[in-house]
Amino acid sequence: MFATLGGVVLGLLLGLRHAFEPDHLTAVSTMVIETRDARRGALLGAVWGLGHTISLVAVGTTLLVTGAVMPERTAALFELGVAVMLVILGSRSLWLSVRDGARGEVHHHRHGEDAHVHAAPAVHVHVGGRALAWRPLVVGLVHGLAGSGAITALVFAELPTLAMRVVYITLFGIGSIAGMAIASGVAGASVQRAAATPRRRRAVSLAIGALSIALGIAWAIPELAVL
């Protein structure tokens, strides 16, 4: 019994570590460059983690309840989605750095009749009176889909009951929210120091964009072989 409970709690720690995988950090870095401080960076990472958890729990629970195993080609297709997402995010980062030049980014935004400019994400939705960026949420959803098959298979093999398996996946997702919030917060603070001027911010954005595109291409090659 204690071993089973320990295995479930381990899911929280593994989810925390899972957030620091290179594809996750690279994807979030392309968005963190648009933030101004650690707090906003942490919030962006938490939104990413929320999307990741939603898709992970939804797909994982479905597979556990039905006793199904995700087909290899479907898993490869989800991983390919991550690769495409990395290339798109990297391309966007390059485009923004070229478009904004040395002036820095400016976002025009409107709430009803109130039009203003701020440094928050250009496109977002409002939930409970708060702005929730859709971009990190969608990116998190895609990453959650990519990892759901492997995590579900592991949980199915290691834990004896359906309830324990679902709890494990949920805690894994919560751990990923915390881990990505920490990682993005640190990245936000780092960007604030390394890209203190618009010109330096542009250079950082170019470097992150190029890295994201390169990683996306490298990520796609083995998945295309499976398809």
C-alpha cells in the first residue's frame, strides 16, 4: 500500500522534472522573450502547464478507462505536432525580431471602448476578470498530447487500480505546472537582465527563434520515419 502511494506521489516529482525537458523549455522561451519580469514569465509557464495537464489527463484517462494503447503512428503524429509547433514558434520569434527592429515590441489592445498599449500577449482571452494568453495554453495542449501515450502505458504497468492511475497522471500534470512556472519565472528574470534594451532583446529573440526551428526539425526527423 505504502509503495503504491509512494509511486503516486512520485508522479508529482516526475511531472516537475518533466517540465524541464528541452522541447518544453525551448517552446516556452520563444514566448517568455515577450514578458518583462519573473512574475509574468512564471504565469506564462503556469498557463502552459495548465494546457499540458488538460490534454494529458483527458487522453490518459480515456486510454486507462478503455484499456487501450495509443498506436505508435498516432503517438508519432502527436510528436510531429510538437516539432511543427517548435518551428512555428521559432519562425514567429524571428519575424517579431525583424519586424520590431531595435524599437522593441508594442502591443495594441482593446477592452470595449478602452484602447491601450501594454506588454502582455497580443491575443488573449479573459477568464474571471484575468487575461489568459491563448498561445502558451495551446502549446501546452499540444505537448500534453505528445506525452500522453507513453505516460499512460507506464502508469498502467506500474499501478494496480484505475483510481491510482488517474491520480498519478493528475499529479504528474500538476507537477508540470509547478515545474514550468519555476522554469519560466527564472527565464523571465534572465531575459529581463540579458535583454535590457530593445536591441539586445532582438538579438536574444533571434537566437531563441533559430534554436527553436533547429530543434523542431531535429524532433521531426525520427517521427517522419515512423509515419
